[in-house]
Amino acid sequence: MFRTRAYLATLAVAAVLAGCSTGGNSGGGAPAAPAGNDGRCEASGADFAIGKPGSAELLEQARKASGSQMARILKPHDVVTLEYRSERLNLNVDEQGVVTRVNCG
């Protein structure tokens, strides 16, 4: 019973904090997202990421610039499924963590 209450309290706090987050633009130099793409990925919008070290900040800038709803960083030996998601951006990095390829899927 205590675990259930603690779990529900944690979820409630997470929901409140998520509602308080701002979607502000940090002006990090990333291009604006393509207009009217309905959340579909446009990989060319994130080409600026190639050659840069992969990070959470770069991933979010690239996601916004590509108009994608979600994004991920793929390392050389990561196991991935073959499903294609038109709203997902992939940043492929090399062994050193530098982005070598940007694609959707």
C-alpha cells in the first residue's frame, strides 16, 4: 500500500513539473523547423549537427530544426529495430561520439 501511494505521489510530482517546463528557444543557432510538416522529420534541417559532438542539447536543437516529434542518438553498436518512424530523427555518432550522419526513421 505504501509503495502504491509513493508511486502515485511520484507520478503526480512529475506531472506537475512537466507542466511547469517552458518550451522556450535558447537561440542556439539552429535553423527554425520547417513549417507545416505535421511533426514529420526533415533530416536536412538538422544537417548542421554533422561533425559536432553528440549531446542532449545538440539532439534537442536538431529535433526542433528538423520538425521531428522525437529524436535519438545512435552509437555504432546500438541494437535498433527496423521500424520506420517518419516523426523520429536519428543522429548517428562514431566511436568518439561525433555525429557522422543525420536521418529520419
